[in-house]
Amino acid sequence: MDKKTALQRIQELRSKIAYHNRRYYQLDDPEIADAEYDELMQELVELERQYAEDIDISQSPSQRVGAPPLEKFEAATHFAPMLSLANGFSREDIIEFDDRLKRMSGSVVHISYVVEPKLDGVAVNLLYENGHFKTGATRGDGTVGENVTENLKTINSMPMKLNQGPGIPVPARIEVRGEVYIGIEPFRKLNRKRLQEGFALFANPRNAAAGSLRQLDSKITARRPLDIYCYAIGAVEALTFETHWEILETLKRWGFPVNPRAQCAPAIEDCIEYYLMIEKDRNTLPYEIDGIVIKVDSLALQSQLGTIARSPRWALACKFSATQATTVIRKIEVQVGRTGILTPVARMDPVQVGGVTVSRATLHNQDEIDRKNIREGDTVIIQRAGDVIPEVVKVIEACRTGNERRFAIPANCPACNSHVIRLTGEAAYRCVNLECPAQIKENIAHFSSRDAMDIDGLGEKLVAQMIDKKIIKDPADLYYLSLKTIAGLERMARKSAENLLESLEHSKKPGLERFIYALGIKRVGEQTAKILAGHFKTLDALMNADEEDLADIKGIGPRIAHSMVGFFSQPSNRHILQKLFDAGVVPLSASAGRESHLMPLRGKTFVLTGTLKNFTRDAATEIIESLGGHVTPSVTGNTDYIVAGTSPGSKLSKARTLNIAILDEDEFIRLIKH
């Protein structure tokens, strides 16, 4: 390759890599595999090495993977102050915020706002000169921050050079404000790796992001999964804007990642609706948030309202309930699950987490206790997300007094006193006594749960009472209960007993996938049950399949195949199945050849985006699949329909680009009814 061709190839590679970085990090829609991306990068590095004297590599994608260690962080002064935000904690606070601004501005009609999730990360200031990234700094005291330029260069989603083109003017100098964060799944992987390597755990993604951004060696930072969303500008030369929304749209055109959940809110009622929606969706987001941010859209009104000592009057951070808290473990107890696994659970001083009072947290297994060095009496940070049982994030060892007690899984089952074992390759200890009452209770609770047989009115306490009184000993016994027996139980009125019997009767015709899931077979969850039902169509065919047949099914594999064959080969399990059949329980076969008019969406691919008012995502997916359709997470050229609820994301824009049919919720309802 001659010099001219090589230099052209370098520019081509830089452009390709920048494009694929954007596809991967900003749009979450990569077009090439990781290995192919690596080949492009390796080729670029080699060419830049050969022609180092003829090119400027400072802005190359190859230079964003770390740099030599820095002796210390230099001070970096912001041209425009980086202020913090005033806080609110409820819809009442949002209303009061709007009322206050109307009084101050003299507005008697309404004020338009922009709303977005409040990421729990690290605020940074990015300085660009003539379209090129110059320096970056933390917020610091609002006027002077820490110069973390080299570390910020390791964030692949942050542009080193601003996009230019018709209608996209680039100022000579501009400050861009952003939030550096680590996503939830990358954070979990990071902490798992630190556990394996013997390092202290990060308490949360925000701490991990802050610690990573302040590394003196940017090569360490480059190994951390940092990301960024940009949300505002500071000082800017020779360029003016009228609204905050215009700023966000311009940032996107320049190449900055802007949170796709940001949206305009024409009135304060829209801000409240957004607050409630994001709080509901909080646990489905790929990053941690602690509230929403509400900003006046008009920059002229922002200027009129001004600022106070530490925050602008025109913005509000409305917080959600905290998901982490500090408490003390008083005792560690052991619970026995339906598969016999012994799970240690921490009993703690009650504390408010995620809007509810909690007093227990899962410790998973003995290995987890040992790795985190958890002891009875420890002061710990716990975390709760959604309806998930809280877990201990880390121990605050500085609070130890010396009276803390180490814990070990007991040698005998706490429910039946049988000897427990630990199978090779597993972290869990198990009770292998099939008559263990704790396992029976959990098995029946699982069998009757909503996603299984859906037996309404059969709570844990009622199940425990019937097992303790030896009324039932397996799930099949439920279908032989009498009104007299049930009504005679403690706190069980006749009407409740009648309702339970009616619910049992209604549950006798479950779908095959529900019935398979209800059996509680090891390693068989809802998705696996759906795959098995779709493949075998009938329970009889599934029961008579061998391991080789099962293992060949995509999504099953040898371990699940072994569990399935082992379950159906057990005489006790066959006996329970026969009891169920004798009681009239008949799982409905998954039809291999349903009439086409019953499967009108066969072959159609759907993508769901935004929030639907009348359906959960799971419910909408189930309806589509029941009519023969298929739901995928990403928009491609093969997508037939996109169903768009409120606050749709970037999928909607891509669907428009690809001319894919877009259905709002009303149109979706009409389609499925038709």
C-alpha cells in the first residue's frame, strides 16, 4: 500500500469506527460483530504506527482506550457555573414549583417544560473548541472541577469531534454538560469481577462511575464500562438558542448521546404524568435513576427567573424513594425452597427502602456470604429494586465492634432435620428428602401461582395450614378437597371456601406451557416451558421424549434435557400426574395445525415501544403470540408493525426511517379485535 492510499485508508477506518461506535453505544443497534470491529481497530492502529509522522492521531478513535498515568488532577475552571438542582419529592412539590414560577414570572396561563430521567451518575463539563473535544472536568464546587480529560476520552459514546453539515453550525467554543454513569448490567459484571479478584465491591453504579472517572491511570478507566448522556450546555460563543428542547435536538445532531426518554411537557400536568410514568418504569430501565428533572423550556424565561446561591430557580429534581439503605443484620436464618435449596436470609432492623419497610434480605448462598464477608451483627448497605426481595450490597466493616458472628449453612435441614448435601459444581446446599414439609409447601405455592395454574385464593398461609394438618401432601391433592374440609380450616369462611373450589375447577384446563411450568421441574422456567410446549404440542409426547430428542431443541440443551427425563422417570412424579388426570386436570395441547383464521398474525413481527395504557408489555406480547405473531426487541427491515405507546423511544424514529407500519394503542386494539 503506497502512502497516499494508506492515508486515505486511515481516514476511511476512522470514519467507519466512529460510525460503528455510534451504532453500538448511542443507538444500541450494532451492524457488525465485535470480532469484525476489532479487526478494523487493529488495522487502524497498525497504519497509524507506520505513518505516525504524517498524521495527527490526537483525535483518532485509537487514542480513546487510555493514556499514560497522570501525576495528579489539575484544576479546571468552568466558563459558566455548574449549579446543582433544588429537590422535590412528590406531585405536590411539582405543583408548588409551577405555582412559584408563575408568581415570579407573572404568567397566568401555563409554562412549558422539558422533562427527563435523573440519572444517578457523575456530572461533567465538556469543553469543545472549533468542534474538537478540548478538556473535560467534574462539577467540583460548581466553579472549579477536576480535570479528567484523559479519562473522559475512554467513553466511546462521547464524540471527540462534533458532526458538521448543512444546518448544523459548530461554535468556536462551547461547554456541554453531561452525566457519566455505568449501566446496571455492566455494573453487576464489574462487581462480579471484583469479587473474583478479591477487590472491595462498589456500593452502587454511581460510586463505581465516580471512582472510575477519578482514576489517575486512564488505562484503568478504559476497562470500566463508563457511558454518558448529555443534557445541557454552559458557555457558548456566537450561537443562540430559544428553548432547552432546541438545545437537546442540536446536541443530538452534533453527535452527543441524549436520553431518549427526555420529552416536552406543555403543562405542569404533563410533568406529573411523566413523573408517575417514569417511577413505574424505573426498574425496567438499563441504568439507575433517582428521580426526574423538570426544566423550563423557554431560555428567555429561564434568564428572567434567574438563580439563587446554588441552584437555578427554573429547574427541579423530583426524587423517587431511595433504593438503598443502611441497617444492621441481627440474625441469619435458613429457608428451604421447593427444590430443596437452603437459602440464607438476613433478618435486619426494619428500614425504609424503595418506599416500603423491609426487615429481611436474601444472602443467596454460603459462597456469597463468604465472598462479601457478611456476619451476624454487621452494619450493611441493602438494596431493593421493584418487588424483588432486598439483597445485601456490601458490609460497612468500619462499623464492626468485634462482637459480630460468622455464619455457616447447617449440616441438617431446618425443616425436617435431614442431612443436607452440596452437589459438585453447585453453590447451593440441598435437602434431598422428598417428604420435607418446607419443600412441599413451596412446590404447591409454585404450582398454584399466577403464571402457573393460577389458583386464586390459595395463599401461603392456607397451604401451610393444610400441609401441617396433613390434608394435602402434593399438588394433586388440591383437586380432591371438599367444601366441608376447607370451610373447617382456621380463618376460612364458607364463602372463601366456595371461591377456592370454584378457582380450582377453573384451573383444570391450563395451557400446556403453564402446566409444564407449574410442575416445578428443575431449570424449567416460563420461557423454557413455552419452547417445550411449542415443540411437543402434547404432554404425552413430552413425557415420552428421551434426552437426545430434548437436547437437540434450540434453547433446551443437555442440562434441561437431563432434568426433564429425570422428572418424568420418577414413579412418585408419575403418580402425582395420574392423580391430576383422574381429578379432571387436562392441559390444553399446543396446536400444531390451528386453522389459519385462528392465527391471523402468523408470520408477522411486532416491536413494542413506549408505555401502553391498557396492557402491560407481557400482556400485549401474549396476545400477539396467541394470534400467531412474533415480538422482537429491535426494529429491523423484517419488522411488520411497531406498536407505540406514550413516550416511545428511538425505535419509533427508526421505524419511520424504514417505512414500517406504526400503530398507536387504539389501532393495535382494533387490529387484535378484528
